[in-house]
Amino acid sequence: QHPDAPAPSRPSFAQKYIEEFLPPPEPEPVPEPEPVPVVESPRPTQTQKSVEIEAKKEDAVPAASGDAPDEGDEDLHEGILTRKHEWESTTKKASSRSWDKLFSVLSGQMLAFYKDQKHSKQDPKMTFHHEPPIELEGAKAAVASNYNKRPHVFRLKLNNGGDYLFQCKDDDEMTQWIQKINGVAGAEPSSPTRAQTLPAGAEGGKKDEGKRRSFFTLGKKK
């Protein structure tokens, strides 16, 4: 220690007693945070409510006829048809000529086929065996009068020589499909008669029956 430095002061007896026996001073209390005031949003007035109701009504108005979905199109026709592809062109037979029951959708001049109605609605591009839709421009549909293996069958002949057979559930449905297809394809409408839709054997049977009656009539006159 430097000789000129002041002598350190010694603690008194009272200070020693306080340091050894008295408890330490209590810490100062931490102040609580002040509560954040809640600001209430103003309630909408009657005028604001009326404006909101009118806006909802405008949103609920259906789209104009030009923006309507395809389901409202007059040229749209759909249903289940049993199809047989006979010719791909005038010189080439179809590779698969089996009968397939398909959900058929006629939209404009395009005729597409799907496995079922669900596939046609969920993904219109997912056609049966990924086939492109049939183009009906220049095509013609008519009753398949020369086909008697199945009833209610009409034939569709395409402009490129393709040939299809379609079986319907009854004559009324067959007539609807023929009229719809010929209407969009630009072909002349055909009105099938009941005699055209009957199998060839049934029509021949009527002729034979007439011949038999005339034969018996001649026998009686003799």
C-alpha cells in the first residue's frame, strides 16, 4: 500500500451485526402491465345492411345465356348406347368389332364415348379407351334396316367411310338419336317407320302369311 494513501476505514460493530444477522432487503415489486383497451368495432347501420343484401342478390343472379354451361346447349344429347364399330374407312375394317355398352355424349358436331356417366362429368377428356370424339360433319344416321340380329339398331356412316352400329333401348330413343345426329351433321332428317325397325324375318313372315291366305282363297273358289 502506498504510504500516502489514506488508511481504510473499519466497519463498526453495528454494521457487522446488520450484515451478519439481519435478512437481506426485499426486492422491489415489478409493476404489472397496464391492460390494453378493447376497441369495439362499430355496428353496421341499417343502410350498410341493405347494401350488403343487395350485393349478395347480385352475386346470386345466374349467368347470361351466352355464359351458360354446356348442359343447357340445345345441341347436347346424351345417353347409353351399345356400339359396334364395323369400318374405320371404306377399305379398312375396324380392329375391334365387339359390342360395347357406353355412355354417349353428343355435343355440337362431336360424338364422344365414356365408360359411364361419372367419367363424362368428372373428366370429359377421359374418353373410352382414350378414343377421340367422332366428327359428325357430313355424317348420316339411319335405321339399320339390313341388320336383323338385334332390335332398335341404327347405322352411322361418317364422311371418311367409317361405319358404326348403335343399339338403343326402344324405337323412340333410336328416333331421337337419329334426328339429333342428322340435325348437327347437316343431313336430311329421316323418319323411320315401324316396318323398318322390325327384323327381316318378321316382315317376311307377313308376306308369306298373305300368300297362304290367297292360296286358300283360290282353293275355295275352285
